[in-house]
Amino acid sequence: MRYNLGKKMKWEVKEMVPLVAFPELVEHYAPYFVDMFSAEASIQFKRYLSGLIVSENKTVDGINRLVVHESRNQSSLNRLLTESPFCLTELNQGRLKLLDNVPRTRVKPKGVVSVDDTLLTHYGRHFEQIAKLYDHVQGCYVWAHNLVTLHYSDDRTDYPLLFELWRPADLEAIEQGLLVAGLKLKASKSALKASDPKKWRQYLVGVWRRHQAQPEVAALYDSKLRIAERLLQHWVELYPNLRLPVTFDSWYTQPSFCHFIDRLGLPYVGTLTDEAELVLKTGRHRLDAFAADLKQEHQAALKHGQALVFKPVTIRFKGQPELYYSYCHTHRVHNFGKLRLVINHRQADLADNPAFFIANRLYWQAAGITRIRRHRWPVEVYHEEGKAEGLDQYQLRDFEAIERHVALVAVVYSLLRAAQQDASLQHKLQRELKLELEGSGPFWRRVAQAQSLWNLALFITAGLAQGQTLHQVMAPLLRAICPH
């Protein structure tokens, strides 16, 4: 008999099902990381991954209380994040090697790399490198760290490739560095330090941005764009024979960033806002006005039976067909240069708002450009699902410890992605649990929870079979849940 853990499941394993053994999901992939840790740290590594997967409480305290197997003082788990000498670069390389060894999750020639960032929101300022940042979802400023991610996606899988936490600008260091570089600051702006710190920051970072072509100025501050450039440079070094296209939203579609990608020799698909300008024979025209003129031409052509301006285009994304109505032509975009422009509608009558994409490969067509841009969406899903796996659920104050937590969450997300495509792991679990193992990352998290419940049942059964009373069997479990 097989059980289905899909939509029909009426129960959910909650956080206080004690872990009496590490989930098979963790044990199966642990060998990829064993050389990175001491024997003690390796146990803490597996404890932390297990807790991130199974527990609803992703804090160190919540994870520590859950793990009865290898039960230890919370300080030993804290040391994994604050003192253990493991290298984040090696950890990420091990994670990517794991994914490369599962054929369906390895990087493929038809894959796409996307760039995006997300806020890891917290209440209060008592975290290193936290800043008051604008949250576009809530429409207000919040205390948060900002995570920049380079994400891989193809029709079968997706996962983070590289990532880095942004650090707020050190205004004093930038000010001194600009002066050392020979750049004059307006004396009239100095008063803003005390009267309006926000405007002072905007002014100082603006000066830095205008002169960042100078190496000594660029080194003063790592903006999100500079972090994204560094991640892409690292990606090219890791995979020198792959020239996968890079895609990103309108915030990252800035001339300097696009020119940097050009210098790397990578193709890209960016996103323009309706305020961008095309350089036409009649002068510069805003993109929204240009699109409105095209719409009128299209409707006139439709009325008179002439060739349409927006042509139906079908792409496949994650195996599903999607229909668009696309205009595709080469244009000169102000500050960007000559690029391939695609204007997309989803409705046949063009009643919806258009989307504007640009590509630096002038021979590409609308279908290919649209398909690549469509693969930006999975990084949004990662940021959402990653937060469910604990991406922003830390109580750590130390910035390096927070970086390690984020890296370990990326490992968990990758384990869940690999499990979806790993026949050998699925075979092990099917023999034990008799489950129908088909589903998304959140489904595989429930599988690990279900296995933890199964292991708990086996633990209790074994204790009773050895002649222990139920109270004797349950005593260590109860002490773990209620230590006081």
C-alpha cells in the first residue's frame, strides 16, 4: 500500500516531533560535505540541516530542542555558525558538485542564469550590518539585510548558484576615500550630515557612483550592482566553457551593468521601464509612447487585413506552453546602444500593460528572448520558499554567522531540489515509507517530516520490545522538549 502526501493529506507534522535520527535526505548527501568539517562540526552540520528541513522553528534554539539524536547543549550548535572554521566557498562548491552529480539537476546548455535580490526582514536594529531599506511589497522602510542571488533555472530544476549579503555603505570611509582620490565634495552638502543623514548618504553615494570607474573609488563600496558583477565574474571562472544567458529585472537593467556583461562575453535579457527612451530617426521617444503607437498600427492592420505588428508567439516554460503577442525589432536604446527589443502582451486585444525586454544578441527572436526572461521567475520562488526554509528566520547578531546561516539554507534548498530528481534516494525512501514520491521542494520537506515521524515510531517500538516501559522510552524525548 502506498500513501500520498499531496493535496489529500489531512495532517501535517509539527515542529515538536523529536528527531531521533537524521533524515535520510541529510544522510544521503552528507558525504559531499564531510571533508569540510571536523568530526564534531560534521555532526552539528547535519543537526542544523535536519532542523532547517523538519522544524517549523528555524532558530538555533528551535533546532537544538528538536534534535534528540546527538542531543547537545545549544552552545555547540551555535559554534557551528560562530566559531567553526569551515569555508563558505568550499561549502558552496560542495553543494554545486552535489547538484552536478545528479544528471537532472546539473547545469545544462539550455539553462538560464538570473540576478535578483531580496530583503531578509527583522524587527530592530540589533544585527550587524542591518539597514533601514525600502520594502516594495509593504510600501515602507524596514530593518533588513539584503541578499543578492545568482540563480540557475532550466525546464527541470532551479537553484541558487552564488549569493552574497550586501553591506551598508560606510559613509565615513567613502567620504575619506573620495577626498584621497582627489574628488572635491560640495561644502554646502556637509551640513546634511547632521540635518538630514538620508540626503547626505544619497549625495555621497551619488558622487561615488559617478566616479566608480576609478578603481580606488570603486573599492570604497560594494553596491548591489557591484556584488552582482562579482558573482557573474565568479560564475564565468567556475564554468568557463558555458555562456549561459543572464536575465534580470528593471532595477538591474542599468547601462553600466549591461556593459559589464557584454565585456564578460555573456548574452543577456534585461527589462526596461516605460520611461526608457528609444533613439529613432525623429529623435528620442519614450518607450510607453512608442508602444502605444505600435498598438494603434496593430489595430489598424487588423481592421484592414494587413500584416500584424504584434505576432502570436508560443514558448514552453517548465514544460507548459505560454502564448504571447510580441513585437521584435532592433533599436538603439538611449545610453545602452543597439539592442534587440521585444514588447510583449498576454492578451490578443493588447488590452494589458506591455512588458519591455532587451537583448544584446541582435539575431535573437521574440520567442527565445521571452523564454529566457521567463526563467527569471524561479529566483523569486527561491526567495519565497527559501524563507520558508529559514532564510530570514535567524536570531544571530554576528554578520559572519548570518552569512553561514544563509549558506546552510541554500544547502537545504539544493538538497530538496536534488531529491526531486534523484532516483537512488527515492528508491530508499519508497522501500521504507511506501510513499508516492513526486512533488515540489515543499513536498520533499514534508517527506522528511514524515520520515522523522516514522523514525520516532520505530524508536518507541524498539524501546518497548527491549522491555522498557513507555515512561522509560519517552523520558529522553520529554526532557528534550521540556528541558526545564
